Amino acid sequence: MRITIRDGGPADIPVMLGMLDSSVEWLVSQGRTRQWGTAPLSKQTRTVESVTRYMTEGDVFLAEADGVPAAALTLTDSPGAYLAHLPPPGEPERYIHWLASDRRFKGHGLGSALLAHAAEATRQAGVDLLRVDCYAGDDRRLVAYYEANGFTPTQTYTVGEHAWPGQVLARRVRLPAPSAGRRPAG
């Protein structure tokens, strides 16, 4: 299987929503309904508005498997408003929103490829900090996935009346050191 990553945008909103619906279907089949419930996310107004906002305002990357869109994520300069109660990192950051995949392609490394691409895009933007948040309930399998991709848990939080458990994770992408022999200006 050939994996390629391309830039996306608002035209890919239906593709992203399809991937999210695929993820919900898979989670339900696993008995894991607390993360996103049982209904397709494409039918939930708040989710559609959030996906639309991030895919319109942020950078969008799609991983394709043999030319078929198979995973996607969005990347912005800040977390969602639901994390406004947490202290900011105190430095510029890039923030991953809506990492999703078509579960038919599970196990082919598409999510990891997108996370590596987001880290490189962050580094190229001159930013050292890449963050993401995720569902941290049940067996914390999603947190472990991000840890396996170079992220470190930093802050926990809960959202809503059902105290949905979340975890913020961070990854340093290390900016290149100044070239030896270059003198500071001044």
C-alpha cells in the first residue's frame, strides 16, 4: 500500500465526516461508546460546525492509501475553547484537532504518518511545541497511541455534565540549532 499525504481544505469536509462516522461505528462495535456515543458524528450539528471551522481556518492534511483518502487531521495555532480553563503553554504552539481515519485502513500506519507530518509542519513553521488532546477514559488506549507517537501527557481535564475525561499531550519537535560559525547580529 502506497501512503501519500496531501494538503486538504473545506472541500474535504465530507471526507473527514465520513472518517469520523467510520470511527464511531468501529468504537460501537468494540463496546466503546463513551468516547463519541453511538450516533454518526456527521448528524451532530456541533461536531459538523467544529470540523468545518477547523478545516476552514486551519491546515488540513489527508493521508491517502493508494489514492483513497484514509485518514486526516487539522492543525491550528491553539486548542479548542473547551480547554480555555487550562493554563496556556506560554509559548507558540501548533495544535492537532480531529485526527480521524477510515477504519477499513486500521493498522497501516496512516495516523502515525499524519502525526509525523504534523510534527514536521510544526517544525517548518518555526514552532517547537505540538499539542493534541484526546479521550482519556476506559483503558486510556488513545492516550497510549499518542504516547507511542512521541507525545507526553501534560494536563487532564473533564468536559460537560457527564465529566468526559480528556488528556492534553505535548511533543517537542526540536528546531534546528543555529549554524556554527554564524555570528549573532548586533
